[in-house]
Amino acid sequence: MSSPKPSQPSARRLSRRQALGLIGASGAAMALTGAVPAQRRQGRAAMTVTCIIRYQIDPFQKDAFRQYAENWGGIIPRCGGHLVGYFLPYEGTNDVAWGLIAFDSLAAYEAYKKRLASDPEARANFAMAQSKKLILREERNFVELAAGTLDRPPALGR
């Protein structure tokens, strides 16, 4: 006996990782809303590349991870990164967090990494996270903004 055929063509299924990656990229675009227009007003070029860091965290140490993320608030800008923000689990998956940092170029990112490696507060923050085992896994992706898609307010209610 053959299995019944679906009445509609099946959509391509995304893995959980692919879906979370798409959500992260969407979050990057949403989080950058307001950041780039402010830079344009100041005469600076728009950030061209955003590093999206996906963290798998110990869900029982969410508050400690929050402190780790907040510590970056002064460190990242001082070392040359545009801190878009850190995002902690709220609803749904309880062990995935995101960090978004924008740069003018990959060369600017490389220079930032060198400054970060020599920054005492950055080294202390990394060491704290390592000693508490807050981060179980970390991955980085670099994305660029699709022209004409940033800071588009909803059309409803106009």
C-alpha cells in the first residue's frame, strides 16, 4: 500500500539551527533600527557588517550571563565595536542568547579583536564566563544589510 500524496507541494523544512539563524538575522535588522540613522545624522558611514554571536548558555545561569552581557556595554564601544545589543532568552528556548556588534568593515573587526585581546576588562569578563561555565557553545556569523530594508516602519494605521 502506497502512502498518500500531499494535496499541496511541501515547503522546504528548516532545521532548528537554520530557523534560529534566520531569527537572529531578523533580530539584527530589527535591532539596528535607529542605530544607523543616528550615525548618518552624525556624518558617519553606516555600519556595513554585523557580527551575530549565537550563545548556547546554561539556562540556570541566565542572570550571570546577563551580567556578562552588560559588562560588554562599556568594553565593546571602547575597543571600536558598535554594540547593537545582547538578547537573552525570554520565551521559548531557554538556552540561546544573541550578541550583535556592528563594524564598518571586516578590517575594523580584526582591529577590534586585537584591542579586545589586550583590554584588561575584556579579559576579566571572558575569564569570569569561563570560570562559571556560562557559555556552553558559541558561534559567529557575519551579515550585511540588504539595501532598502532597514528602519521600515509598519504601514498599518497610516
